[in-house]
Amino acid sequence: MDKRIRLSKTVLDKNQFDKSIDSSFKTFVKEEEVIDQDTVQEFFRLYEKLYYEIPIQGGENSHEFLIKESSKLATVEKDNEEIDPLLEEITDLQERVLQLNQELISKELEETNNANDQL
């Protein structure tokens, strides 16, 4: 049982090889679309989760840094312009209350002294 198998070989030069064979890389699995999870919602979810672990003061990883960076966009001064007159009014009212209390104490002392003089 002598069977002969005939083999043949084709030799290609480089130019013929590049034209005949596709040597680019192919994958057998479909590429999955990468979903960017860097969203505003994700930021606030993490912020709530890590709120107490973030240092109050410090470099770039602190509440102080977040406030300074956010202040560049949101005008905190506008709020101060609205609050300052109210603070001044509160101070004036506190001074007026103090003055009225002093006048009341003076009148009470005067009445006490008058009552003692009549005895």
C-alpha cells in the first residue's frame, strides 16, 4: 500500500506576498463600545459617598479646593452684596436693643432708689 502524496509549494516575493495576503490584525470578538462613566451624576454620587473622607483644608483634594474652584464659576460676591446690608441692619438693631435695655435698667434703678428714699 504505497500511496504517494504530492506536495507543492508556492514561493512569493515580498511584493506578491503583500498583494496576496492580508496581514492586518483582526479580532474574533466584536469590540464593545466603551461607555464614558465620567458624568455629573457620577461625580455627585461619589461626592456624597466620600464627603466625610475629603479633608476640609489642603491642596487639590479638599473641600477648600472645591469651594475655590467652584467660586470661579459661581459668583459668591453677589450673595455677599445682598447679605452685607442685612448684616448691617442686624448690627444696628442689636445696638438699639442694647441701648433700650440700658435705658430700662436705668429707669428701674431710678425707681428703686426713689422707693427706697420714700421709706
